[in-house]
Amino acid sequence: MKQPPLPQFHSRLHDERTTTLVGTALGVAFVTAFLTGLVSHVLQHPPSWLAHHLWTRPSWGYRLTQGLHVVSGVAAIPLLLAKLWTVYPKLFQWPPLKSVTHALERLSILVLIAGAIFELVTGLLNAAQWYVWGSQFPFIQTHYWVAWITLGALVLHIGVQAPAIARGFRSPKKELPEAYREDLAAQRQGVSRRTFIATTAVAAGTVTVATVGQSVTSVQQVSVLSPRDVGVGELGVPINRTAAQAGVAAEHVSADWRLEVVGGARPLSLSRDELAALPQTFAKLPIACVEGWSVDAHWQGVRIRDLMDMAGAPHDADLRVVSMERNGAYAVTVMEREYARDATALLALHLNGEPLTLDHGYPARVIVPNRPGVLQTKWVRRLEVIA
């Protein structure tokens, strides 16, 4: 087959060194997002063999890892665009497929690019709570498994490109191809490699600072692109999901509401006033959501372990938490004993010195250290001891 006329590229912005430097930064961002995302998935959906080995300290652990997850994902967006810019001339190589091995290599690159774009786009939409895919799309499972597929393609890509990556890390003066040297005078009038890399770094840094305020409150004032202003919300805490969205109306929380604690030797049925009359514990704990936002708050309520002891629950028992919410995948959650027995795990009645509002989970809600916000169950009506 005769080679068609194809464009020629003689810019140092498309050489191995530029590609390697930008690709390394992108790889670090992607691996950080993958590892922190894995932590989040395990905390939300712990496998049975790991369920009783999760940690409650530091209490801000999930706040840190999920903040890093979203930040590294946002930073990866300009890095991915820059990376694609440095390598797109390879689309015009001839022949497009040289062998079966070359075809498989190109297929792995296609999987890598498609997976990376899918992860970044859907992750960004999730952080903004803009669920354009509708309620039937299994975002959590899809995002999780595509991440593994993309990581596998990345490992394969690094293995195949290891010689080129090694060359890219060497001195550019020794590795500059002859074709680039011939065009050196013209390149000096254009964008240099240093300028391109510096611009990419500034772009990544800018979008990071502009969005990280939802996790790092000290830079909140300059985080103009942050999806969530953590300073806005009832009682000083944002609300991800209102009572109306959860199907909890004011009439459902009537004056005769009682907390049931069942499954132990001494079942309990306590009104809110009776809960308030029990010894109260105060705790400063962050609430951190999977979308990446987090904020510290002061909570007051009854220790969950005290309720379990009053109900005669075995010390090694887990706890099933049942909410009054009618719409949602987390209306019933399981709290492993490591969390339930923590000294700061509360059935909270007050937030920041005020009684809970309906949108914040009135009459009672769970707050536990180092746990995703979706598991900090609101509108609790029953605690079931799992022996």
C-alpha cells in the first residue's frame, strides 16, 4: 500500500523527553487517584475478610484520602490533555499497524486513553453531583472496575515503553534527534519545551487550588471552581441529601418517635428526651463525603457503645443501622464493631451546639470517625445487634 501524504512534525514538544516528563506527572496523579479511590471503595464496601481490620484513627483519615482522590483526579485533567498533545503525531505514523504485537500495543493505548477519559469525566461529574447518567447507571461499580482496567493498561503501556521512558529521562542534549537540530532556529521562535512543561504545571496547579477549597478550608476563598462551599449549610455544615430527597417528611418524625435497639439481651426503646437524659459525649469530628468535600463539626450525643452495653450486646457484635429514609442505597448499613466501639462514635442529637435539623438527620443520626459520609446514617430509627 502506497503511503498517503501525511503531515510532518519537527517540534521538540513531540519528543520523548517532553512526553516522559508530562507522562510521569500524569502517572503519579492517576496512581494517587487509584489508590485513594481504592481506600474509599474498601471503606464503603469492605470485603468480608477485611471488614474487621478497618481503622478508626486518625479520625480525619477519610477526609485526607478522599480529598486527595478528587484533587489528583482534577489535576490529571490538564496533564492528560498535555500528554495527548505530545504524542498525537504518532497517529500519523505509517504503516498504522506494523505487526500483531504493534496492533495489541495500540489497542492497549486505546483502552488506556478511553479508560482515563471515562474515569476523569465521570469522577468530575460525581464531585459536582451532576448525575447526567441517571439513577439506573451503576456509577460506583463501573467507576471501580474501569479504574482497574485502566491501571492494567497503564502498567502494560509502561512496560512496552520502558526503553523510550529511559531515553526520555536522559539529558536532552545527548538525545536530541537530528531532525530537531535542523529546525532549532525555528523552534527558538516558538514555544520551548520548558515553557510547555511550565504552562502545564501552572494549569494543573491552578485547577487544583481552584477546587481544593472544599477539602482544605484555608484556601476556600480562592477556590472559585470548588463544587461545594463548605461554609454554606444549615448549622454550618453542607447538606448532600435533604430529607425530601430521602423521602423523610416532618410527619414521619412525630413526637412518639423512639429509637429501638434490638438483638441484645435487653432490647431498648428510647424517646429522644430519654436519649438526651443519658450521659452525653462531645466530639469534634469531620464529616467527609465521597464527592471530596469535608468539614469539621462539633457533635453531641450518646456513645453507640453505651447503647450497645445497655442493650446487653456482646462486645464483639457488629451493628446494623436502619434509617427512616425511603429512597437510597444506604438506608440500611452495617457498622463493624471497630467503629461501634470507638469512644467517639455517637448517635448524635446536636450539631455545632444546636439540635439537629430535619435535613441533618433529626431526630438522631450516626457520626463515626474515619468513615465516608454516606455511612454516617441520618434519621436513625433502629440499631440491630449482629452477634
